Amino acid sequence: MKLETVPTGKQFFEMKLHEKELQLEKSIHEEITLKAENQKLKRQIEELQLQLKSSELEKQNLTQQTKELGAAQKETKEAARTEGNLVEELKDSKAELSVYKQKTFNLLEDLRPVLQELTQTVEKLESSHFKLEKQLKKKEQEFEDLNERYQKVLNTKTMKWTGKYWKLRKKILLKSK
């Protein structure tokens, strides 16, 4: 070994100091990196917790919607059953109605001669009623004409005096009795 390669005490300590400084710088650098990484991980944890909370809320909402959809589905099934029942009732009613229509047509067919006879009778009665109304109007007109002539005759002076004469005579006869 050469003398020059063996370090002296001071050089040895300086080398050790330099090594320690390098280790210190390295550990500081690692610590800074770890702190930055730690902060980054904390932010990621917070974000994940927020995502977890929002996922839980979404899960609750979806659970509620699922329950509501289940209830709506039950109502829909019930409505479909009810609608099916109503359709069956409607079919039954239509069938019954067609039977009644057939019976009604048969009854009308059976009563056709009677109805035709009644129609003819009604037509005859209407025509006779019309004739009688016409005659009545004619008679009323004749009565009005006659009544008018009678009133004219009554309003003459001779008739007035005749009426007074008979009233006086009646009074006299009543007094003499």
C-alpha cells in the first residue's frame, strides 16, 4: 500500500462527513419525496372516500328506485289482471247484448203486422183529427161571423129600445104580482 492512499484522520473524517452529508441529502430527498407521496395518497384517500360516500348514496337511491319500480310493477300486474277481467266482462256483455238484440229483432219481426196495423190506425186518426180541426175552425169562423152580425143588430137603436121595453115590462109585472 502506498502512503498516499491511506487517508489521514482528518481526511478520513472529512470523507465520513461527506458520506454522511450525501446520506443526509439522500434521506432528505427521500423524506421530501415520501411526504409528497404521502400527501398525494392522502388526497387520493379523501377522493376515494368521497367517491365511496357518493356511491353509497347512489346505491341507496338505486335501492329506493328498485323498490318503487317493484311496487309499480306490482300495480301494473294488478292493473293488467283487472284489465283482463274487464275485457272478459266486456266480451260477456257483448255476447249477452247480441243475444238481447237477436231477441228484440225476433220480437219486432213477430210484432211487425201489429205495428203496421197500429201505424195505419194512427195515420187514419191523424187524418180524421186534421179534418175535424179544419171543420172546427170553419165552425168557429161561422160562429164569429154570426156573433158579429148579432152584435151589430143588438147595437141598433130599435133593439136598444126593445130591450128597455122588455126590462120595464118585466119590472111592472114583478111589482103587480
